[in-house]
Amino acid sequence: MAYRLITANRNYSSWSLRPWLLMTALGLPFDDRIETFVTLNNYDAFRAFSPTGQVPVLIDGDRTVWDSLGIVMYLADRHDGVWPTDPDARAWAMCAVAEMHGGFSALRNERTMTVGQRVAPHGVSPALTKDVARLTELWAEGLERFGGPWLAGREFTAVDAFYAPVAFRVRTYGIDVGRAGGRWVEAMLAHPAMQAWEQAALAETFREEGHEAEVAATGIVTADHRAAPV
């Protein structure tokens, strides 16, 4: 039986992107089920399939695996390629994934993900400046230590999937992540799985008012490449 992966709107759902991208890039078969965000808080509706009332959720037979990090760890026990094979790269990738999962709150809150829009931000807070500096440092370290083109070496792994939503944010808001980071962002945006996610995001016609308001609060929307809303 193939896995079932439950995710949400392609334009907004950064947490959903991570396991979807990893499983797609690794060629792991799964049934792709989308549950639409109808408000900013979908807890009650999503509790029907998710213990936390959030996405993503992986269904494997009678087993429910929740949270993007939980899903990645579960898959790593069952499939090769989730983590780098080199021990040093593997340790670095695991730490970088944990840092992304638990940190970068200013980046998340002040630069919310919107795949199809381009935004000129109103300003940059000290907390966001700190997050971007750390991000730039971390990416440059991984690319230099392990030789690229991916963050932990020659193969696309979980650490790339975990930072993939940031690649969209870099483009949307024009964030400077340095020369090395910029090359990685270009490679990420060109990845076939990322392009498939982006095309699905651009085709979405539904607009969730809360998410749209969050984007508008960050700055001036200079372009919107999504299909016209209905």
C-alpha cells in the first residue's frame, strides 16, 4: 500500500511542502490528499485526521504520522536517501533540520510563504536581520563543507526539503542570502519537484482571507502570478 500524505494549499503551506518535496524527489509513491485552509486556524476541521489539527500528516496503513519532522524521521527508518550517507554531512544535516524546525521564528512570521506573489517589504526587524544572517551563514557552511550543489553534498536530502519553503520566501521578498545561498536558491527553484509544487500553487484560485492579510501586512504586493480568484 502506498503512503497517503495529507497537505494543504500549495501557495501558503510551507510545512506541507517539506515532506511532499522530499517524497517526490526521492520517488516514494504516495497518494496526495489536499485539505484546504479555509481560515487561518483550521484546528477543528483538521482534527478529523490530524492529532494536532495541523498538516502535514502521513498515513501508512493504520498508522498516522504527524509533523514534518516526525514524517521525515519515519521515512528515514524505511528508505535510503533521506539523510546523507557521509557521517559528517548526516550529522550536520540533522542539526540544520532541527534548527529550521524549531527556529527562525522572525523569518516565518514576518515573511510568510506565498509562492505566487512578489512583495516589497515595509521594513526589516532586528530579529529578522538576525535570522537572515544565520541562514546565510548556515547555507554557506553546508555548501562549502560538503561541496554542493545541495546543502549537504551531491544528493538532495531532507535538509534541502526543510529549507525549500525559504527558497520561495527569498524570491517573493527579495531576501539577500549571499552568493552561495543564492546559487542554492536557484537550484531549488529549478528542481522539477519544486516546479511542480509551484505550478500547482499558481493554478489555485481560492484565496484564504487570513493568509492574504498576512502577506499584505508585510509590504506592497508588486506582482501576483496566480490564476484569477473565483
